Amino acid sequence: MYRPDPRHAAHPLGLAALALAGVYVTGFLVTRVHMFQSAFASEQQQRENDQWLLAQCADDAFYHNMRHHSDICEQVSQGGFRSTWLSAVDHVVRHTHACGYQSCVSIVEDTLSWVLGRGLLFGVGALVLLVLAPTLTLPLMRLHMLHSAKYPEEADRIRTLRYAALGPLDT
């Protein structure tokens, strides 16, 4: 009976990463299909709406009354030559961005405006916390190591440890 080598078994984190990538790709494809369907329906609706205007533009009296806006009749007549499918695909391609529903440039601009506005205070606070966190946690860690030492020589070695600006541990 064949038994797979356990050394070649897939790692659970690798399977989780693969599952997340699958969910991401599936979600991306579903949103693009939805975007295509809405663009296609919108293009069909636009064509149906333009049929009346195209019929009116064929009438000479209507066309002469619209002499200042005759470019509308030309736009409608040219729009009839476009493929509905290709127009929908063009819409999907133009509105698909690498960073999601917004272009990467607009995301960077929004992030920079937030950082320069309110984010600067949060950044300074995070930097202060980053500097003060070791000052608060290192003495606690040393005390924990001292009290969890199993042998007296290990405790002596921990007592003599020196950290920058903290000095020796006196208990």
C-alpha cells in the first residue's frame, strides 16, 4: 500500500496561503464579471435610448431645428457602430486597478494627505511608544528571568546582566 512521505506533506500555512489566494482570485473574478454585466446592461440601455433620437435625427426638420446641437445626432449615429460587448470590456479594463477599486495614485495621495493632516500626531505618538516600550518592558523581563531561574548560578548570571541606562539588577 502506498503511503505518502510525511516530509513532503503540505504545510498548513502554505495551504492557508493557497486558500487565501484562491479566495482573492475568485473574488476578483466575480467583481469583474459583475462590472462587465453592469457595463453591458448600461450600454444596451443607452442604445435603446438612442434609437428614438436616431429616428428623430433622420427627419430633416428635427435636424435643422437642432442645428446648434447637430453634433448630438452625429454622436448617436457613430455610437451605433460600436460593439456592445467590446464597450463593456473596455469599461472593465479602464476601471480595473491594481490597488482595488481606486487607482494606486489616488490611494497614495489620500494616505499622504491623511499623514500630513492628522496622521502626523499618530506617527509621533507611535514613535514615542516605540522608544519607551523597551524601557518599560526590559526590567520586567529581567525580573521574570530572575524569578524563573532554576539554578542559583543562573540567577547570579541574570543579576549581573546590564542593559543600557538601566544598571545592574539589585534584588
